[in-house]
Amino acid sequence: MRAPSSTAGFTLLEALVVLVITSLISVVLIQGFGLILSARTSVENKLVDLDQAVLQNNLLLEPLRGIIPDYPERPSVFAGTQRSLQGLTIRPLRGRTGTPVGIKLSLDYDSGRNETTLTYQETNTDPKIVGRWEGSRGAFSYRDRTGEWNDVWPPPTAEDPPQIPWLIRVEVGDGFPSTFIANLDASHQRRARFSDGPGSGITRKP
């Protein structure tokens, strides 16, 4: 007699083992994929924050870097305190680059909202808010050629100071970055005019 033939296949135990192993592998892959997505999202958010910080940096520093001296009888002679400054710049945000434009920057704190705004304004234009953050933190300061930072410009104790400082520091909210420093590229003394000569009644300052 011929022996009955056996059919090859998986037993129930083998099938359960395969299912368990497949499930474990799937769980590990899903968790790994979730971590990758989370890391990607985090990196993208940081890049967006960095782009915004760079944009804010350039937006804030560009007109400050372009500040130049003005003649003393004109309204845009540079002057600064901890909460505001004014001056003449050749790098305005709205006007044409290279054209001298009077600007004002101010830090205004709203106690009701507990919020500080940084406002920028050019001559004959409406003010524009270029920064906003929670709290009252915010200040301008000014560095002279000796390396000292001053809360006001011109420094009250300096004898015959230059019209514009060497550096301007802007402290804003607690975000990143929280401090900006602008290096003023222009000469720190204004050019002499024929009308500034003897008998003109105008004293030339460096």
C-alpha cells in the first residue's frame, strides 16, 4: 500500500509567531517614522524662526547702519535716548537707497497689554511697527570711540562729541536674538560747507 502524502504548510503556532514578529517590526518602524517626522518638523520650525530672525535683524539694522551726520540747523541731527532715536539715513526702508531720509525709532510700552512695540517712521510717512514683544524690556544704547556705552547721545559728559556714535545697540524682547548691534559706516563728522566758515554764525563740530 502507498503511504498517504503530507501537505506542506504553516501550523497555527508558526502563523502566530510570524504575526507577532511582523507586529513588532511595524511598531518599531512606525515609531521611527514618527521620530523622523517630528525631527523634520522641529528643524523646519527652527529654520523658519531663523529666517524671521534674520529678516528682523536686517529690517532693524539697515536704516541704522546708514545713519549719516546732518547739518546742525536741520531737524534730522542725530539724537538718542534709551527709548527713542532720530537721525538721517541713506538706507531707508521705504525711501530710495542713497537718498538721505530722516528717520525715527521708538520703543513704546503698553502697560494694559504688557507689550512693547518698536516703531519706525520716515519723514512725511506714517509710522510702522517693525517689532512687538511681551513685557517692558527694550532699550537703545550708543557706543563712542573709547568703547563705552551711553544711555543717551550725544553723551552729556563728553567734550565736543561727534554727531553720530560708532555703534548702536538695540535690546528687544526675550526671543532669539534679543540684542542687535549696528555698526555705523559713515563718517562721524559732517562735511564743512562754505557757509560754515568764519562769520557764518555756525560752529562746526566733529
